[in-house]
Amino acid sequence: MNLALEPFDATKTYQGLNNAGKDGGFDCGHAVINKFVAGSLKQSVRAGNCTAFVLLDLDKLDENGNSFLVGFYTLAMADIVSDPLKGKGATGLPRRVPCVRLVMLGVDKDYRGRGLLCGSRLMKHALGRALRACDELGGRGMYLDADPGAVDFYLGLGFQPLEERDPNKSTPMFLFKESFPQGI
């Protein structure tokens, strides 16, 4: 399988984007993420609210030669209050902690569990981008709101929950840049 990770281009057509969540479209199994992909991803990138990267299946082309959208992630600059970070291994935190926010990450259900490591590949790339942004602009790490089904994935990468885990709602999590996995 020939997969490629590239910056999202809002002027380009991606197979599965506009019909996300429907037959033949990108479907990560999460209604909110599918709705964002189909209706807001292009507009959010065009408006400068986030940056996005896509993982494409270069072997799965439509009649116009457009690659299938396997996965994506979006990043934005953010800041969070320091209170939940206290006692989590960092010192000298300002009241508002600058960071990079992983806004969304999704992988099509058909590409999971096949040894392709799509989610890990996207996350590794996102962490590399976040590290560069933190180093160049000033930031302490990455913040995200983990879907209940994804909390274990992020815990495995070293993210720390900022509040008690609730199986019915997202869990805010943070990873200090000093704890980013090596080799990104």
C-alpha cells in the first residue's frame, strides 16, 4: 500500500472528504469528526484557524485521479490555564501556558488494525510539528481533548490527563515538550 502524508491543500479535491461519514467516504466512526471533515475542514484551514495534514492512499484513486483520504490531523496555537498542570513535572509555568493544540485527528475505519500504524504516523508527525512550533515560537507542549475511546492511545504516548477520566465525555490531556517521544 502506498500512503503519503502531506499538508492539506484547501484548493485540492480529496476522495472521501465531501462525503465523510457516508458510504464511500472517509469514516473514522466518530460523527463529530466526520461532520468536521465534510463541512468545516476546508473552511477552517482557509480562514487560518488551524493547519492540517492528510494521509492519503495513493493506490486508491477516483475517476479524476484524486487519492483517498485515509486520515488527517489539525493543529492550532493555544494556551491553557496552568492550574491543572501544576504537580505534573514542570516548573516556572505562567498563569496561561502557551502550547500547540491537537484539534482533531482521525483515521478511516478501513485502515485501522491492518499494521499500517496510520494513527501513530499522524501523531508522530503532529508532535514533530508541535515541537518545532514550541521551540520557534515559545510553547510548553501539546494539549488535546481525547475522545473516551482514544484516551489509552494518548496515555501510551505519555500524555497526562488534566482531570479525572469520564467515559461519557472527552478528557483534556497535556504532554510537555520535554516528554515528547524521542526521534520525532
